[in-house]
Amino acid sequence: MINSSRAGAVEPRRNFNRLWFAQSVSLVGLQTGSVAVPLLAVDVLHADASQVALIGTLSSVPWLLAPVVGAIADRTDRKRLLVVSHLARSLLWLSIPVAFLFGVLMLQQIWLVAGLVGVLSVVFGVGYRTFLPTIVAKEELGTANGRMAGTDAVARATGPAAAGALVQFLGAVPTILVQTLSSLLAGIATATIRSAPSRRARPAPTSRTERLVGWWRGMIDGFRWLYRIRPLRWLTVGDTAYLFCCDLCFALVVVFFRETLGLDAVLIGVIFSVGSLGGIVGAALANRLRVRAGFDVIIRIAAVLRGVGLIALPLSLLVPGGAVLAVLIAGRAVNACAWSVYEVLSETYQQTVLPDDHRGSATAASLWLGNVAATLGAATAAVLATVVDTVVLLAAAGIGAVAAGLISLLVDSRGRGGSAP
């Protein structure tokens, strides 16, 4: 099914399956860590709320380095970059149970590991998106991205619950070994991929100044390519605006569920878990929908429906009590399904139209913009929640998300400056 003469791969199907396996087990480890590490900090090191929050902050801050990682991805072997990111994360995770075993584990080590793993997660996020097109033929990218998005949706839907069960029965420290093993397996699987190096030789700089200028241009080029390709420009603008609104919403949604609707923890978990199954459906259908209705039509519908799913949250206050849970689950499912469809199609389009020697920097620029917007959205929620009612903020976030989706109406992949996948 999957073929690629560019990569020079003898067994292209097996190459993709190995990358898919590596991505899958890596996501299992990340989802496990999102629960196990904070619980370890609380249960073992007796960290308070602000100290636990710092773990998440240190994990997210490295996304500011994404343009640098993208420039590196355009100058080195991407497969090697992925292998290093997996194996280095495995060693970092392993340091936690080892330190605990010797009685020297401290909160400072948890923070350091969180920050370094965050950097390596950026390398992984940029690396696999830019490596995939070198082992998968252009016409098969949609199917490949759909499978990988499906894995991501499954991990998000089931990972936290599974991690919580592991912590409950094994303890937080032994659960960290799951992360260690998953990263190790991902590194081994990626190392066995047979692919030809895709980096083209670049003229060697003759001075330190030329090297610095070269790195700077490499990072800036990513943003230039996002702007230069007109459909990609509007996809980037719309997605960045949506992520701001989305994180503004999700920064407050648990408070809304708990304090405004009076839901207990079990029901909140059901809403997230059952609703997230929509992401699996979206990943499975994305490529089929594109083939049947066309890229432009489906990307526009998905972009708008992401916001509609968010609006359903505050609108649940208008329905009879017995239907509230159904509306919340449906809203979450619509949001997750549309999100998966949008991600599969937009990533496939980006991988298709970007030149290989600029794909790393442009992918990193896109991820940087999205993560900065998401961070600003969460920060805005934290500030405004002190003076604005939660329901009003959620409604504003939902309306803003729909408006962001309407930007996709400017996307014309078959017109001037575009190339339909």
C-alpha cells in the first residue's frame, strides 16, 4: 500500500508500521506521565499545588524552542533525531525510580526531568511530522496521518484512566517504568526503519557569523513558507486563533462542570473519555471524507464544527436537567471528531506542499504559533476568571472558536498559490 521511491526503502509498508508503533508507544508513555508524574510529586514528595503546576509549565515552555528544533531537522538526519529523542527520554524517566531507590529523589529533579523531556517532546513532535513524508508516498500521506491521529485519539481517551489505575495498584514510582519502557521501545522501533538520508548537503559556513545568520534564516524561513503558500497561510491563521479560544475554554471547563453544573468527578471523567471517542471516529473518516467531498469542503466543515462543539458546553444550561449530560458528551464528541479530521487533513496538506528541505522549519513554526496561542489562551482565562463569570467566558470562547473556523472559508487549495492533496 505505502510506497516511496524517494526514501529508497525496501519494505515501505514495514517502515511505516515501525514509525506508527514508535509513535503509539511514545504517546502511551506521555499520557502515563501526564498522570503519574504529578501524582508522584504529591504522594511521594508532598508537593503543593503550585509546585505541581510548575511541572506542567516546565513541560510546555520548551515549545518556544520549536523554531530552533525545526532548523535542526532541516540540517540533520531526521530518523537519527527521533531515535535520540526517544532513547534520551527513556534515560530521563529511568533516573526517577533510580533516584527513589537510592533515597535521593527530590522535587528539583522532577522539574529538571519535566523540562528536558519537554524539549525532547518538541524534537519528537517536529521530527515525526517531517520524517513521515520521506517514507510514505505522497498519495498515501492522508491514510498514514489518519492512522497516527487515531492512535493519538485512543491514547488521549484511555491513557489517563489507565495511568490512574496503574498508579492505584502499582504506585507512582513503578508506573514511571512504563514511560521508560515505552520510550525505549519507540527508540528501537525507529532505529530499525530502513530509509535513505533525506538531507541535502548545504555549503559549509566559513565563519561564526555565517553560521549564526544561517541558523537565523533557517528559523525565519519556516514562517515565510507558512505565509508564502496561501492556503497554508489561512489554515495557520485559523488554527492559531482556534487554539487560543480552545485553551481559554478548557482552562475553565472543569470549574464549570464542578461549580456551575455540580457534576461529580466520575461524570466529569465520563464526559472527557466518552466524548474523546469522537476523535477516533474523526481520524478514521478524515481521508474518506476528503476523497468523497474534497479537501476544501471538509476542512471548512471541520474547522467550524470544532467551535460548535465548544459552544455546546455553556448551552447545556438551557436544556432540561436529564439531557445535560447527553449535550455535554455530544459537544465533546463533535469537538474531538472535528479536531481529528482537521488535524489529519491540515497535516497532510502541509506535508504535501512544503519542500523537503524547509519542511522541518515550517512545521516547527506552525507548532510554535499554535502552542504560544494556546498558552496565551490559558493565561487569559486565568486573568479574566477573576472578574468575568465562567459561563460568559466559555460562551465567548465558543463563539471565538467558530469565528476562527470561518477563516477556513478563505482556503482554496486548487486556486492560485495552492495545491490540493
